[in-house]
Amino acid sequence: MIRSLAFTTQGKLHSRNLEVPLMPTLLADTNLFLWVDLERATVEEAKLVLEDVFHFHPLSIEDCLTVSPSPKVEEYNPRPEDRFAPYLFMVIHAVDYNRKDGLFATSELNFFLGKNFLVTYHDEPLRTISQTEEQALKGTMQIARAPDRMAHTLLDSIVENYKPALDELSLEIAELEQQALQHPGKETLNKILQVKKEVMHLRQIIGPQREVLARFAHGEFKLIRAHLVPYYRDVYDALFHIGELAQAYTDSLTGILQVYLNMSSNQTGEVVKLLTLITVITTPLMMVGTWYGMNFHDMPEFGLPHAYPTAAAITFLSTAATFWYFKRKKWF
Amino acid sequence: MIRSLAFTTQGKLHSRNLEVPLMPTLLADTNLFLWVDLERATVEEAKLVLEDVFHFHPLSIEDCLTVSPSPKVEEYNPRPEDRFAPYLFMVIHAVDYNRKDGLFATSELNFFLGKNFLVTYHDEPLRTISQTEEQALKGTMQIARAPDRMAHTLLDSIVENYKPALDELSLEIAELEQQALQHPGKETLNKILQVKKEVMHLRQIIGPQREVLARFAHGEFKLIRAHLVPYYRDVYDALFHIGELAQAYTDSLTGILQVYLNMSSNQTGEVVKLLTLITVITTPLMMVGTWYGMNFHDMPEFGLPHAYPTAAAITFLSTAATFWYFKRKKWF
Amino acid sequence: MIRSLAFTTQGKLHSRNLEVPLMPTLLADTNLFLWVDLERATVEEAKLVLEDVFHFHPLSIEDCLTVSPSPKVEEYNPRPEDRFAPYLFMVIHAVDYNRKDGLFATSELNFFLGKNFLVTYHDEPLRTISQTEEQALKGTMQIARAPDRMAHTLLDSIVENYKPALDELSLEIAELEQQALQHPGKETLNKILQVKKEVMHLRQIIGPQREVLARFAHGEFKLIRAHLVPYYRDVYDALFHIGELAQAYTDSLTGILQVYLNMSSNQTGEVVKLLTLITVITTPLMMVGTWYGMNFHDMPEFGLPHAYPTAAAITFLSTAATFWYFKRKKWF
Amino acid sequence: MIRSLAFTTQGKLHSRNLEVPLMPTLLADTNLFLWVDLERATVEEAKLVLEDVFHFHPLSIEDCLTVSPSPKVEEYNPRPEDRFAPYLFMVIHAVDYNRKDGLFATSELNFFLGKNFLVTYHDEPLRTISQTEEQALKGTMQIARAPDRMAHTLLDSIVENYKPALDELSLEIAELEQQALQHPGKETLNKILQVKKEVMHLRQIIGPQREVLARFAHGEFKLIRAHLVPYYRDVYDALFHIGELAQAYTDSLTGILQVYLNMSSNQTGEVVKLLTLITVITTPLMMVGTWYGMNFHDMPEFGLPHAYPTAAAITFLSTAATFWYFKRKKWF
Amino acid sequence: MIRSLAFTTQGKLHSRNLEVPLMPTLLADTNLFLWVDLERATVEEAKLVLEDVFHFHPLSIEDCLTVSPSPKVEEYNPRPEDRFAPYLFMVIHAVDYNRKDGLFATSELNFFLGKNFLVTYHDEPLRTISQTEEQALKGTMQIARAPDRMAHTLLDSIVENYKPALDELSLEIAELEQQALQHPGKETLNKILQVKKEVMHLRQIIGPQREVLARFAHGEFKLIRAHLVPYYRDVYDALFHIGELAQAYTDSLTGILQVYLNMSSNQTGEVVKLLTLITVITTPLMMVGTWYGMNFHDMPEFGLPHAYPTAAAITFLSTAATFWYFKRKKWF
């Protein structure tokens, strides 16, 4: 699907849903800013726009059409024989965390950002895109005045979308902390490791993303006008903070794992304590009982008066003493 | 609440609690230094001062009004169309460690530092602010002569306020060390992990703060006059040292955890030892007792003279030998 | 075996399987690009080509003929007395992962890349070489127009060949995760450590390779024309991603090991639980049985009516109570 | 106490124990080098010398009089309105390791190093100072020719004083290694952790000290003449080596801890083995004994000829077999 | 012992075993290259050569005569008043790994490398020196043409001598891997930690050595002619690879330790399993036997027909069932 919007430099909508052959004409008009969004585009559509209208470098087109493993940004400056205008090519991973499989689902968003155009390409419909389109059409925030403003709005919205996922993770970690102390079972271990994996995944996504945004924040690219750099730095700061949160989550989870493992070995310790307790407490009775179960003909104790009550008393008293001793040592 | 103070370049109080509309006039006077403190200000008050009086960059105003996750400093230099004077925008986290929830409570302090003005914005009343105001009014230390001096005093006071918290942590860690050796129970583990969390939180706060101050210490900003840079470096050094202390605390806690875990597994070891000891010591009696409890018709031992005393003696002697053997091996 | 191909600057095949003495003539023609591939070459063949035709620096020839432990790239610029043209010497490790011994088998590929020549040297026949040769002969992708294009194709193909190995590792790790939870035995531990070793080996291979490619990606070498640098950067990005994957695999394996160790100590815990359970449950019977097996003459219980049924009932009830108690505590 | 010594540029003693009011006159004479040592000086003495004689920057005076947490060096260059000559201010931690509390006791030594003066300030009497004074008075090594030479001698002596402490640590670690293998008790653990703490403390002291000396070794300061830089580099190298030793000690202690923990869990393993052994070996006797202790009326075995000797033989033989089996499996 | 050799710039031997007083004359001849080797030299010999002939800087002479803890390289450029020619002073640690004490024995080799001289100083006779002397005298490789070539040969030979030690370590590690799985006893742990220590020692030696060689490889020193830098880079690469191998060994040993510890705790687990098994299997017999050993007068079971065979059958069947159950659960 090819969506296209042309704005005036005042951020007003000029035209919409243009025919592809019309685009070059609009592009040539430096008073207009053209945004083309390709969503689930067929290869033909993509090639039509990326190659025939914008004449982008074949390498960036290939990167755009294939699944890129890691976010990146590259500057393309035309050689004399090239037909494209200078542009930035960027791959960013937007996060969609509906936790259906308990994992961050990321979808790739490709940007081609030029002086007066922005081409976005993505496989899945993205909330980020639709929200930004809406805002641009309302014209309240004047984000549609130039491609670098529009790109900032998109990036800002992508980073904003991380937050609900982080909040959910934070809740889950707090819950796991309780669970590790109270029910240190197999499922708890499984869940700890599961959440740890998610957090690690999150960090893997954020790491390179942050590097990409750092380059914007340092004002490395001339296509981003200087007075917009602070805005990009703001997005970078937000992402940096998310990275720090993810690090803190990892540390928390390591601590929770330690609690879990300790609780689990404590349990075995408690069981052994119980076994020992039982053994110790029954020992007097077992010793007396076994001893006087012997069949020697002339065991003198049998002839003593009150033999049995005495034996019973001794057994009872030593059992009670043992019991009291361990009670005092706080074994139970 | 809007508090405002104007000082002469000699650090004397010029006027106080100014009407907002008066501020621009005072600002224009380069012989005055204006300090405006916004405490729990309403959005209207904030906008009135930040936008209408100082015309700050919208991005820094937004950062000031929202909760910023991490400390930062940014330099704003006006473009021709901008109406603000060059200024530094800074977010610093002041610590309030009353340990009500056993966690460092930080509150954000925002600075706008210009050539002859300082605007501070914070949600909570801060001791740092009231102390510095008092000092400035006394005029003894001449901190009120310029905004860069005043900002230094504020930062110094913020860092100073970390110290009681650190002392308390240090005491607690020393106590935990004792506890881990003597009462390695569930609560001790819980407490160790709790304190570890606090120290990690402290390190998370200090890390970016240190980076912000490093930029001051390197004399990166022209708004801080060169001869004041050593003072900022001093604050940086103090913060650096706190960071090192926090690192040392982390290492101590890791050691304590190791002691705890070892003590806890030692306990199980001791219990197993006890179990084994009981089993071993009762073995001779149980063997003899069980054996001669058999009902065979013609067990020749029964017919021997002194059969029972002999059996009793053998039992007693082998039990004593076992007892002595383990005593010598220092089992108890 | 000496294979040689000469291409025109349009990427068309000019001649093939040249006699060695002819090579210098072709080399002198700047409109031609000469690719010489030495596969399992004898020392004589190698010296003939590398020394007598190309006059390469003795150090690079030595590095080429011996097994180099780690990938590298070096630029050789001739001094006046040297007879060679400027060239890059590169050692890259191609991966052949047929898992016969469960380890990545790497074979070294040496490049000498000049302005109009490319010499490749390798001990084993490499798929990478044959694939690229085929493509060059088809002429569809014009990779044969210059040595820097050809070298890119070779490097790209080498990196591409890592992928099946990575997929296989990924599957194996997923399987180990299951196994660690379900059958935490000796073989599982062995397999975890085995795969960990492989991943570590992979990382050791990739690390220096990445550094070599980084130098290309940064456009450090003049022999690689500027407009081809993005292509090299692409290869670098792919390799970088593989490195990140390997890191993620290591982290996964560390997690799996933790699960394994926990499962293994859990098993012992379960066994101890069983032992305790048996002991506890049989305790009432053993106590009653042993006690009333005593041979005292006048044990009053024996004279009571219903003595035996009462004893049996008490035994049964206390056993049942114990049973029920542990059942409720979820011991089994 | 104020000690002062003036030397000629030939390193000969010019005068000694000067009155404070005389100092400015001597300072003005560029042919003299003045060393003032403040030991346990009162605040008045300190202010008299540091402020009134040398007019040092208030910040460095404050740093000098308070306890500085971490070593540092700072260069002070006067602004026109300042009255001091350019100088370096340095805080170094000298080590006094008499092991009274088993911890490195450090005492702070503050340097003010100018073109022709050196002011040292310390709270405790330091061996380093007295040794260097003696050497300077003997005049053999001409260390008294200039403040940069003198400062080098002091630093060298400070670093030299680390060595006995290191040797003692090294011995203790070797001893702990033995102990961990042979007597893995509570005290050994305690001692390991104690020594580990000391080594960590040592590393904390050395780290920033090294950074300070690195700046000298790189010839960063103009007050240190170029031909003396190699001497400072030598001190740096020695400190660097101490840092590496401390790292090696940490690694050794980690290894020792691992041995200890393993030995400690091995002990529990041995105890469990013993318990199992006792249980297994007594099993045949207990089974036979219990079985034939039953009171059934018609147990046919009782009527068999040689019933009892047969039972005894079976018991004995199966016990012996079990014994032999575990003996062969090297259980004892 | 003073050995000395003078070579022409063609690498031919000019003269040998010169009198010390002759050396300055030969040194003055820029067409000659003088190599002086001091082996187990007396202090007088050393001072004669280093001070009186070459006038080296006193600091480098001191470093040469004392045992330097860590490798280093320093450039000495003469000031007008100095009498020495510019030279590099280098301390390198040669390895002698005869494993007499199972540790790498390193001996220090000091170099003074000038434009037309090389002075080497070492306490022990070194294979490296004798091998290089032989090669120089044969004149085949022309290593004797200049001091920078000669120094390269020496360094190359030193690095080459590490290899047998590495091979031996590699074998030992492979063996330990087997042992940890099969005989996880005290000796295995001891050996693992012993080899780990050796590898750590190796890494400690190589680390600073690598830094020294890196400076040569980067062509930092003018005394090493540019066209020889690749040769030094080659030595650096070899050393780098050794460092990587040592890292890989460390990782392997950590893995082996993990296997060992797991095997060791598995053993305890197996013992506990055995204990539980014995207890469980004997339980039916013990229960029946103890119960019917009671002396109640009127136990109705005794009056039943076939009471004893029934009891025996029940005992046998439940024992067999238990046995079968655990057999099926793969407990033995």
C-alpha cells in the first residue's frame, strides 16, 4: 500500500494519495515536503517508488526490502553519475509488546530522509505511523513542516511505545521477587529465566538503536538542521534511560535468582533438619526398646522392682530433654 | 510559589520577592544578578516565568516541567530568531535519605543558569535551596555575587547531603557482616539483598550525575568563568569519591553474601554431621539388641555364663570407642 | 593448482587459464583485471606466482604460506627499490561447519588485492571460491569488473556461509534448554559445555575478523574505491550481527547451565525429601513395635483389655496423621 | 610543627628552621630552594604559612587542611589579581602497614610544589619525610637541588614503603592456600575474606594514585623539568607493578575461596558417605535380627537344624560382601 | 662475561671479542654495527661498558642492573649536556618453560638499541642469544646488517620460545577435562587450580610485553627503520595470538572447574540416592519384623492359619514392588 502526503513548508496539507508518476514533479518543488509511506508494499510498488521515483542507492533499497538484523543509519551522498538527492537511510526497530508470546515483538521501520522528502517502509501496520499521520493532518504541532521534524516525531513515538512494556516488566519483576522468597519451585525458576531472557532481548534491541540515535544527537548529519538536534538528543536521552532501566532489571533478576537458589537449598537444609530431628528424638525409645527386646535368660534388670516403669520414665525423660534441647536451639 | 532575589555584583541583596512583570527590567540591568526559585509552582506560574520572562527554549521548559529520568546538562545558544539569552539547562537529583522506605528518595532540581540569572525549579521544598538562600542573604561568603558561584554552592550542598546517607549505609553493612557470620537466616539474606539494592540505586543516581559534573570540571561551558572551574572540580571530586565508596560497598556486600551462603550451607553440613553421629553412636547397641532379640531356639550365646553382662560390655565399649574416635576427630 | 582469469573493465572474460609467464604482460595492461587463484598449490607454484610474477613483499608471502593464527589485513606500499605495485594483504577465515567433529572447521583464505589484480591462496577447495568464479563467468552481476568488487563478493560469500552453522547452533541450544529442565544428567552437562565451547570458538574466530572488516568499512584503504565502501560496510554489519548472536548464545547457554545445576541439586533435594518422608511415616510403627517387643515381666499394657487393637489403632492413626500432614504440605 | 630548610641550587644547606616572617625574603631569592614541612601543624601555623607566606589558592588550602578522600594533583596558575606563584597541589596517600588492625593505614601527604619551593603538610610524622630530610642534609644524592627532585625522592620513598606490606600479604596468601586445603573451617573463611578486603583496600588506594603519577610520567606539568620526567615515570612503573601484583593477589584469593568452598562441601559429602556406609553395612544384621525377632508361632526356620548358625553365617557373609564392595569402590 | 661482535653494513663479521677500550673507536665508525652482549656480567664489567663506553642515562643503567618487574620500552634522546647517542631501552621477559616447578620461569633480557649498536644484558645464559649469534655469524639471513634487524630476530626468537610451553599447557588442559569428568577428586581440583595459576601467570607476562611490542608495530620509534616495522608487527601479531590462546585456556579451565564442581556434588547426590534406596527397600521387612516382634498376649494374627507365610509373602512382595518401582525410575 502506498500512502503519500505532500505538505507546504507551513505544515499545511497540499495534496494526498498522489499517483506515483506525479511524485517527481512534487519532489522538484522545494516548497513542498513529500511523505511517502509504504506499508506491506509489493516488491513492484516498492521498486516503483524507491527506484523509479527516488533513484535510491541499490544497497539501501536491498537493505530496506530484506529484514535487517540490527538498526543502523547511513548517509548517502550522490556521486556525479548518481541520480538521487543526498539522503539518510535508517533502520529502526519499533516495539510491539502485547506479550502474546511473552517476548518483545519488534517490527522494522525503514526511513529514507532527504531535504524535502521522507519515505517510510514497513511490513506491518504501525501505530507510530498512524498516530503521526493523524497529528500531521491536524497540523497543530507543525510537525509536517519538514522531514527532519516528521522523522523526530516518528522516533519519539517509537521510543514512547517502549514504556508500557517496561512498566509491565517492572511489575512482573516485583512479583517474582515475592515468589522467589515464598514459593521457590520449578515454575518460579522458569519464570525468572524467562523474564531475564526478555530483558536481555530488550537490551539487545536498545543497544544499537541507541548508537544510531547518538549519531543524531551529536549533530553528525547535515540533513538534520542544527536547531532540531536538541529534539533528537531528547529522544536519545529517553532511550538511554530505557537502557539503564533494562540494566537495573537485569541486576534485580540476578538478585532474585540468588534468592531463589538460596531458598531452594534452604529447603533441602530444612528437610535434612527434620530428618535429623526425627532420628534424634526417637533414639532413646529405640535404644531402650531394642535393648530390652533381647532374649538373654538372665537379664537382671527384668528382676528389679518397677523395672518397666523406670525404663519408661528414663525413655520419656531423655526424649523430653532432647526435645527441649532442640526447641531451645530453635530447630522448630 | 515564586521566590525571587536580586543581588548586586558585590553580593548584596538588592530587592526581594519581586513582581513577575518587574523581572525583565531587572534582568536587563547587567549589574544585577537575579535568582528565581520556583517551588511547587503551578503550571501557570512556571510558564509565566520560564516562557514570558526568560523566553527559554520550549524543549528545556518541557524537560523542566516533566520528571526527567536522568541528570543532564545542555547548553542553549540562541539563533537570531530566538529571544532568550544563552543559558545552561541542568537537571540534578538531590538526595533525601530519611530511610522511611529504606530507599534513597531523590528529588529533581532543575537549573537555568545564564550570565546574570539563575532559575531553579523543584517540586519538593529542598534543604539545599533554603540553606543556600540563608547563606546568600547573610552575604558572608559572597556566593551571591554571580549565578555561577550560586550554582556551585547549590551543587556543593547537594553532594554534601549524600554523606549522612553513606555513613548510615556503612554502619549497616558492618552490622550485616556480623549477622551473616552469626545468624545466617532468611532475614539476614533479605537484608543483605535490600541494602545491595539501595547501593545499586545510589550508583545509578551518581553515575550520570558524575558525568554532568565532569563537564563542568573540564571547563566545557563558557558561562562558568575559568577561575570558578576548580570549585566545580572539587564538587566533582567529592562525587567521584562517593562513587568509589558505593563501589566498595558493593564489593563488601558481595563478600557478605558469600559468607552468608557459606554459613547457610555449613549449617546443613552440621546437621548432617549430627545425624551421622547419632546413627553411628547408636549402631552398636542397635546391632546387639536386634540380634539377641531373635527367637531361635538354640542360640548358644544364651547358654554361656555371663552372657548378658558380656554383651552389655561389648556394646558399651564399642559405643565408647566410636564416641572417643569422633571426639578426637573434632566432630563435636 | 593455479587457476587464472582475466576480465575486461566491463566484467567480460578476456582469457582463462593463462600460462604463468604470460601474466606480467596482462598485468601491465591497465584495462584488464587479473584474478589468480592458488588452490593446494605446491611451494614452487606459489613462489613462481607470488615472487616472480607479482614480486610481493617476502613477509606477506611467508604469512600466506604458513598457517596464520588470526585474521588480519596489511597495506603494502612499495619503497623505490621494491618491485611490487601497492597492494593489500588479507587473511580471512572461511567457515566450514559440517559438524563432523562438532566444531567449526575454519580454513584460511589469503588475499592479495591490487589495483588490477587479485590473488587468492588457500589450502582446501572452498565453496566460496567456486561460487564466485561461476558468478563472475556468468557476468550477470558485474562483480568481475574490478578486484575490489570481486573481493567484496568473496567476503560476502564467506560471511553468508556462517549462517547455516548459526541456525544449527540455535536449534541445538533450544533443545538443550528442554533437556536441562527434563533430563539433567551427565550427558546434558557435557553437551551444554560442548556447545558452549563451540560458541566460544565461533566468537574467537569472529572477533578479529570483525576488526579487519571494520577497517574496510571505515574506508581506510585507498585500493577500495569510495563508492564500494558501503558494500564492505554491509558485510561488516552482517558480521557484527553474527557476533551479537554469538554473544546472545553464550548468555543463553549460561542460563541453561544455571537451570541444569539447579535441576541437578533439586534432584538431590527430592531424594532427601523421600528419605525423610519414609523415615517419618514409618516412625510410629517402629516406635510402638520396638517398645512392645520388650521382655519386661510386668508391662501393664499387656494386661489391659483390647491392648493390641488399641496399639494398632494408635499406630495407624498417627501414621495417617503424619501422612496427611505431609500431603497437605505438598511433599508428594 | 613547622620545619624549614633552604638549599642552594647546588643542593647545599643554606639555612634551617627559619622564622616564618623570613620566608618571603628567601622565596624571592631564585637561587634558593625552600622546603617547608608542616607536621601536626595547628590551624594557625598552617594558615600563617600557606596563606600569609605563599598566598596559595583558598581551595587548595581547604583541600590540604581537610581529609581528602582520594589522591589528586591540580595545577594552579595565578590570574593577574592572584598573589601566588604557579604551583602544583598534590595529595598522595603514604602507606603505613604495621598490621595492627590488619588493615593498610594510609596517611595523607599534601604537596605544594613551585619553581623554588616545596611545602609538605601531613598530620602524622612520616618515615618518608624524615628519611628524605636526612638524605637531603647529607647532600650525597643532590636531591636538594630543586623542588622537583625533592618531590620525586619523596614519591619514590612512599612507593618503596609499599613493598614490605606486599611481601607480608604474599606470605599470608601462600599460607591461606595451604589452610584452605587442610583445615577448611570458619576461621579460614574469615581470614580469606579479611585478606581479600585488605587487598581490595590496597587496590582502591593505588588506583587513583597511579592516575596522579601517570600525569607526571606523561610530562604534563611544566613545573617538572623534562629531564626529570623519566624519574617520575620510574615511580609510576613501580606503582603500576604494585597494582598488577594486587590484581594477581585478588585472583589468587578468588581461587583460594573456590578451594575452600569446595573443601567445605566435600566435607559434607564425606559425612554423607559415612552415614550411608554405616547404614548399608548394618543392614543385613538388622534385617535378619528384626525378622527372626518375630513371635509367630510356627516359623519353620526355627525348626530347621543349625538354623541359628546358618542365619549368622548369612548375615556375616552378606555384611562382608557389602564391606568388600565399598572397599573396592574406594569409599574408605 | 662480555661478548662483542662488530659487523659491516653488509652483515659480514668485522671483528670479535674486542677489548673494551677499543669499542668507542668502532662505535665512531658509522659503517660498523657493534653488538655487545653482557651475560652474568659483574657490576664492574657492566658499569665499564654501559657507563664508560656508551654513557647511557643513569636511570636506564639502574633499570638494567636491577630486576625490573614489568617489560617496558623507553626512548632516550640526549640533551646537549648528555654524552650518549639516542637509544631505545627495552626490558623483555624471555620464557624458559622446562616445568621443573610447573611454572613459567622468565628471565629478563635488557636491550639498548642505538643507530649502530645493540647492547644486550641478561643474568642467565639465554638460548635466544646463542641461536641469534650463530645465525648472525653464518650471515645467511643478513640479520647482522643493522641493530634493528638484530633486535627483531631476538624478539622473534623470544616469542617463538613460548610455543612449546603453550603446546604442553594445551595437552594438560585436554587431560584435565577428561579427569574432571572421570575422577573428580581433590588432586584434580588441585591440578586444575595449579594450571589456572600458570595460565594467569602467562597472561600477566604477555600483557605488558604486548604493549611494548605494539609501540614498535605502530612505528613509534625512529630508530626502527620504516621498512622493518612490518617485521615487528609480525612479532606483535604472534604475541597477540598467544595472548588470545591464553584467554581461551582460561575459559576452558573455568569450564573444567564447573564440570569438576558439578561432578563432585553429583557424587554426593548419588550417595544420598543410595542411602535412600537402602532405607526404602528395607522398610517393609523392618516394619513387619518389628511389628510382629511385639509381645502382646493376644495378637490375633498369630492365630490365623498360615500367618507367617502370609507375612513373609507380603514383605517379599512389597519389597519387590519397591525395588521394581525404583528400577523403573532409573535409580540404579
